[in-house]
Amino acid sequence: MKKHKSITWRVSCYLLVFIAVLLIMMWLSQMVLLPVIYQEYRKAAVANLVTELGNSLGSPQFSRSLSQTAREQSACIRVLRQSGTEIYSTDCMPYSDLSGYSKDTLFSLWDEAQNAKGSVSTVYAMDSLRLKRLVPTGVNAIVYMKIFHPEGQPATAIYYNSTITPIDGMLEVLKIELWCIMVFAVICTAGLAFGLSRHIARPITRINERAKLLKKQDFSVTFDIDNYQEVAELSETLTATGREMALLDGLRRELIANVSHDLRTPLSMIIAFAEVMRDVPEENTGENAQIIIDESVRLSELVDDVLLLPQPAEVTDEVNYSFYDFAAACRSTIERYQKLSINRRCHITYDGPEHVQVRADRVKLSQVIYNLLNNAMSHAGDMPDILLRIEIQDGAVRVSVIDDGEGIPKDKLKLIWERYYSDTGDEQFHAGLGLTIVRHILELHHARYGVVSELGKGSTFWFSLDCYAGSP
């Protein structure tokens, strides 16, 4: 069997992978992207500053704004007319490259700006041989130039040069901060993953443990776990499944018991007649052979009845109605019993019309007669006299099986129809499956039934069929 990872392991791994990806993204954004973003921010800030200065060209406050900006930003600013006249220049930037640019260099930048929609910028590292010992490593500077066309004045360009404050120290601080965040996040995530996964897995583990009991056919187990919706629904489903399995197992056991009970009578008949024909040459007749054939056919019909059963039940619930001579079938059954009961000194007689046509299930109704006769023979003593009587009453067929046995106590008359009922206080009184099967078949036919009994005088089991079709 393939071994699968537990929920605890999977949830922990997923959360750890998630926090790892999150930390990697933070590392990339702060250690790699931050310098680039900061540089672009500084370029945009310089461009906005120069644009503000250019918009004030020609105003009385221009020179003052220029000087103030140069001081505040530690910048070098030069203003050049297109004619080559430099109208303003101020330098507050240590080691400025712009202050040393010649007119040719300034106009080369002018040409570049005209080709680049009026402005050009250059970021460079202040690591020349001249500045190597004067400026800290990693310091960059920006040269920005933009051409303006003030109204009524010739084209004028503003050149701006300042340093970009290095953020290496800040990056080192952020790196230490990230390491601390990483360690803290991993510890917290591991604890959260373990606790969360245990919380999620606990109800599933409990369900799995109880489900194993179903495998052992312990159908009394219940799944009353309702931590959250999905687990609650699974619990309800498994509880319902357990009830269904218990029901099906009980029905399966009942089916096996009923089938074995119903098959026993025809099998006993076949064996008994075969033994008679073997031991008594005079009984080796075609009539007895026909009885064996008839009982074999009835046995086959009972087997077919079980094989066509769609689901386990006490007996097949489907009733196959047909018209047949019920009186003739009863007499034939009595004759077979009478032949087999000679040595037992059992006397079975028939009292009723010669022919009675009914509409019923022939196989099932024969089960009723066989079970009632077997019940009478089992409880009627050593020399029983049994009477099977058929009467026509108010358009219905009333069938009675009467014996002269010990009788049934009144307080037990309703209990004998229950499965396997027995009175532990009276070893002679018990009920098996026969009467339960009789009750079920008669209820399928919508027949009335009952028993009349008196202690010491015998019992009368009766049923009445409304499906009487009259005499043929």
C-alpha cells in the first residue's frame, strides 16, 4: 500500500513554502529593486526641480530661487543661452563635474537634448582618479539638462548637477532587519502550520479511526464530529452509511435464514420420497417419482425467487398473481405429507370444496400452507390429528389449519408471529421463522389472518383471501 503524507506534513510544507516565497520577494524588492527605484525617484525629483526653475526664467526671483536651490540641494547649476552666453552659474556641490564643463561639452549636451525631446540626464559614479580619495565609494551623481523657450526670450538651457545620496548603509540595516523577520516568520509559520494542521487533521483522524470499525462490521459506531461544515457533512454521510450497512447486514442474515427455512421443506420431501422408493420396492411408483419431480420444480421456483430478488428482504416483495385451483394444490400437499407421516402416526385430513379458484401467487401461498402444516406437526404432540379446512365466506376463501395439540397461552398469541420468539420459561413453546414468513406473505396478499387457541385443546391458524375467483 502506497504511504501518503499526512495533512500535518502537507499543511506545514505549504505554509513554509508560502512564507519562503514571501521572504524571497521581500529580499528582492529591498536588496535588488530598492536601489534602482531610489535612483529613478531621484532622477524624477531633479527633473521636477529643474522644470520649476525653468518656469521662473525671466522673473525677478529667478536668481534668488537658483541660489537657494543650489544651497539646499548641494548642487551646481548653470544657465546657458543658445547664443553661448552663460547668464547664471552657481556651485554648491563639492567636486562637481558640471562646473568644469567647457562650452563645447555644454553644447554637445544641448544637441543631445534636442534629439531627446528637450532634456537629457546622465547618472555616473564619482570614482574617477581625481575623486577616488575624496569621495566615499559607491557615491553616484546626476547631470540633468533641459531646454526652455520662454516667451519673448531666446532658447535657454538649465544644467543641473548633484550627488545621489548613497543608501548602502540603509541597505545594510534592511538586510539585518530582513534576517530577523525571516527567522521570526519561519518560527511563527512552523508553529502556526503545526497547530493549524493538527486542528484540521484531528477530526479527520477521528473519523478514520471510527471508519475502521465499519470495516470490522461494527455498525453501531456513530460519527458525531462537527468541527466545520465539510467534516460535519462527512460525519453525517458516514453515519447514514453505517445505518444502511447495518440494515443491509440484518436483511442479508434474514434472507439467508428465510431461504434456508423455505428450501428445507421441499428438500426434505425429495429426500424422504427417494428413501422410501429405495427402501420399499412397492413404493417405487410413477406417482412418487412425480412427487419428487414436483418438489424439485417447487425448489427451483423458490431458488429463482431468491435470484430475482432486487434487494435483501424477509421474502421477495414482488407478488406474481395467477389463477389456479387452490383446493387441488392443498390436497396434493396433504397427500405428500400423509405418505411421509405414516411412520410418525400423523393424520392430516382435508375438509372443503373439491375445487376453489383463486388469484394469488402460487409459490408463495404454497409456502404458507407448508409452514402452517409444519408448525402444526411440530406442536401437536406425538400422534397429531391435523385438519386443513377451506370455506367460502362472503366471497372470500377462509383457510384454517387445525390441530389438537397443547395450545398456545393467550398472552403469547400475538408474539408467535415475531421472528425467533421463544418463552424461556416454557421449553415446549417457541416460534421460529415459519410463522414470520407466513405473516409477511399474507400481508403481501392483503389477507386477514390470525390464530385461535386454548390450552389443552389445540390451535387453529387461519387466513382469509379476498382474491377469490369462484369455482371453475
